[in-house]
Amino acid sequence: MICAVVLAAGLSRRMGAQKLLLPFGGKTVVAHIVDQIIGSAVDKVHVVVGHEGRRVSWELSDRPVSVVTNPDYKSGMLSSVRCGLTALSPECRAVLVALGDQPSVTSELIDRMVQSFAATQKQILVPLYDGRRGHPVLFSANYRDEILTQYDDMGLRGLLRAHPEEVFELSVSSSAVLSDMDCPEDYQRELALIEKKNAP
């Protein structure tokens, strides 16, 4: 079983509004990325909420996801990763950690990551665009306890640095793996991309 942990707990300080609930492609940002993951080869989806968690949870209430609340969301992204990992079932053999503010990531990209992960002997897969590593990140559930107890200062980057021999870099043709949304300019960029994609 492959499980996804979607990080949707952040404060959205630089956006000036709850960015996950902004309109995007006829939905909201968080609904769009969650639907892409649901439509992929991932078996189960967990969404970690924090800031305005009730609103984000309500937005996803009609979707087959498990919502996990991170009471310590202000402490940073790793706390949300850990909340998601704690909620995983024992049947989960691999974990996809995705950003809730990365709406240009597609089901097709996730499927390619899952297929490549199954084909490689490596335990960690990261997408690579133009020589830069991005998100989502896919890794063996064997690292669960390690992430729960280590890397306080570096987050998942610490996992990659600790196990460089286990990292498979999957070259992708889309810059979406590098493009999250922190400020209004980022949001306008993502809107322009989806409008161009949906244009007749």
C-alpha cells in the first residue's frame, strides 16, 4: 500500500490569506492537489491540517481522505510530516509526502513517481527538474521511526542527506515540482499556468 501525506497545516503568512482555500481551476487549491493524488496510483490519502483546520477539513469533507490535525503546526513542516506518519496504517509500505500548496502537480507525475519507485532498488525518490530537487517526495515506510525521532533541524532534507546512496533522482519535464505558493505572485503564476492548460 502506498499512502500520501498532504501537508495542509501552514500559516500562509506571506499570502495574507489562507492560500489553500483560494480559488483554483473551479475548486480550491487544496481540493485540486488532493484530487490529483486521489486520481493517482496512491492507495490512501491523509491530509494534515492545522491553521484554519476546520475550514480546510470542511473543504475536503466529500472526498475519501483521512484528516489528521496537527496541534503543533506552528512549529513547522516536520511536525506535520510526523503527524501524518503517525496516522499511517501498518500496511503502508511507501509514503508520498506532498505539499498542499503545489497545485500544478498532476496525477500523471505521481503515477510516474510510483512506477519508478517500484522499478528501482532505491528507498527514496525525489523529482528532479533542471538539476534541482523538488516535491513530492516518495520514500519507504521503513524510515518512519527515523523521521519521527530525528532531523529536527533539517526536516526531510535530513533524511536525504543521511542516506544519499538510497536516493533516486527522477528527472521530470515539469517545473511544477519546484513551484509551491508562498506569496500572491506565486498564486498568480499558478493561476496563469492552469488557465493556459485549460485553454481550448
